[in-house]
Amino acid sequence: MIGDVDLFDPFVLGDDPFPEFARRRTIGAAAWGKPPYPEAGQAYYVFSHGLVSKALKHPSLLQAPPGAYELVRQKITLDFALDLLTKSMLLSDPPQHMRLRRPLGGLLTSSSIAGLFDRLLATALELTRKAAGEPEFDAIGDLAVPLSFSGLEQILGLNIEDPWLIGGDAQRMASALEMRLGGIDPQANDACRRLQDWVSLAIDNNGAVLPNGMTAQMLAEVDAGRWRREDAVANVVFLLFAGQATVVDTFGNALMALERFPDQRRLLEDGRVSWLSAAEELLRYCAPVHYAGARIAAEDLEFEGIAIQAGQAIVPVLASANRDASVFAAGDRLDLQSSVPSTLTFGTGLHVCLGQHLARLELAALLEALFTHAEGWRLDLPRVARRQSVLLYGLQTAPLILPAAA
């Protein structure tokens, strides 16, 4: 069907896939490649901003269309974690997707959460003051993770008494979504079971669910008969993962980028760039999710002159689209003074990230706290540990050394 072509292999690119992304953008911006998971056949990867945007918006490219893909979907959902996540917004198609998304959309608009920034900044400053009392600290564990859970508590309206326990399981659960050559890590299924049990107990405990949050809105949909209880549980579980991963991974990537581009770091140190505009550019350059979930053809179709058969996958490469110099002048450079148009970090179309505005505020708060209350920090590069993932790009640890200890 495909012949002897240069197949794209996302599994061999290592920690720096960007040169290969750039090469692919210059030689057609699309290529057949190894499937993102073994249950799928060969997939068609798209790398340019235009093709990625088109794939994400195409009405016949779905998460799980009926017909030729149904048997594949059934195999995939034999795993507990993926079976649960198929009930969330992430892996649902219209009309189910909009039935789940519509009641929650108004809670996370830019205007509805604008007042949250001051509370996030206060938390970020408190965390940074405490961490900076030591000669060195981990920017991921001491700042990004606890701030992300503070934000989650506020938007979910759900008391999270032990964020480290929940956060650890959310990270393990993420491997269920990972691009992979073999089966799903059993730890992902175990972590997802624990998260499901925790959420189930929490929503049964009236004291844990606060009014006016997303969890209360989900339960109102259940009471009204528009949602099933398992829909609410699945979406809270998904948000516990997604609500921390984006900002935590972007923040870690941002620290690496600012080490690589000291002139851009000085712009922040000198106050020549606002925290929010810096966050916007860092979200472009430091995209935490490299590959959008595979979009499956619901029918035979032609995509930019390529025949895609029903059941075949198209994989949009978000991180490559965000470096497309035909849209972003800086391309593979970081430019905090650029006027950034809409990036694809949060996707586009029906599945555009519900929490994108919150992620911007959290990242801006972390930057402001770090640069105003841990001045002169230095990233201890030899001890940095990157997340072991193809799909998700971030740091597991980011040790920072303060000047007095340098």
C-alpha cells in the first residue's frame, strides 16, 4: 500500500526530536510511520502547522469511529485505564463529547478564571519563599506540582488532602495514554483503579465537594439524568492528570529553554517582558504534549492528496507545528518578545484543551514567583532528569541552585 518509503519512527528520536521535526517539515510536512500503539496499523504523521490544524478539525477524523475501527477500540479498552478514559471528554466523539463538555466550558473561560491569578500567585510566592530558604531545591517537586494541585482544588472544587499520592498515581496513569510498541504498563491500570476509587469516595463525601466547582457541576448533571455517575468519575480522573501535566511539564521545559537562551532569561530578570506574554511564548516553544491523540478515519477519505482508508490513523505532531517558521517567525528559537499568534499547544477544534487559560495563569505565576523570590537561580543540568516518554515532554526533576550555594 505504502511502498518503500522513509517511515517516520517517533520511538527512536530521544530527548531532542526537534531536528527531525524540522527536517520533516521541509520534505513534505507529512510521512507514513510506525503506529502510535500496536493495535493501530501504520499511521500518517503530519508536521506543519497547517496540516496539524486541518487534521484536528477534520469532521471525519475521530477518536473512535464505528465500523472498521470498532475491533481495534475493543482491544484497546480491555485495559482498565483506557476503558475508564474512553468515558472522558478526551477520548469521546460528537455528540457525546459535547454532551460532556458543554456544562463545564463556562467554568474555565478566560474571563471566569481571571480572578484566580492573585490566589495562584500568592501560593506560588509562598512555595518559592519556603523553597528558597534552602541552598537548592527541586523546581518540579517543590513548586510546579504543588501549585498545579492548588489550581486543581480550586477549579474542581474538590479537597485534595494528599496531592503527592494523587499526583503520583496521575503520573503513572499517564502511561496508559503513552505511545507504545507493546502493551500498557500494568502500573497504569493499577494507578487508574486507585484514582477511580479515590474520586468515587470523594464525591460520595459531601464535605469533600465544594459548591460552584467543576465536580459539583458534574454531579448536578448526574442528578439531572444527563450524565452517568461513571462519566463524572472518569472526567475527574482525567482532569487530575491533565490539570497538572501541562503546566508542570511546560515549566520544566521552560527552565531548560531559559538556560539555553540566556538573552531571553535576561528579559525576564530585567522585567522587560510580562509574565503572561512570556508564558504564551514558552507554551509554544516548550510544548508539553508532542503528539495529539491519533485521529482515526471514519470513512475512506483524501487528506491533502493522500488516500486514507477507514480505520487508519493520522497523528498530528503538535510540537512540530509550534515550531513552523511559516507561522511563528522564531521557529526553533525562543523569542519572549514575539507577538505569538495562536499556538497548537492546546490543540484546536472540538477537542481544544478546556484548561488552557488556567495553564497560562499557573505558568505566569510560577515564572513571577521564581524570578522575584529566587533571584540568580541556576539549573543544575547534570542532575536534571527528563520524563521517560514519547508523547509527553517534560522534566521529572529540575534541581535549582541559588547564588549563595554556587
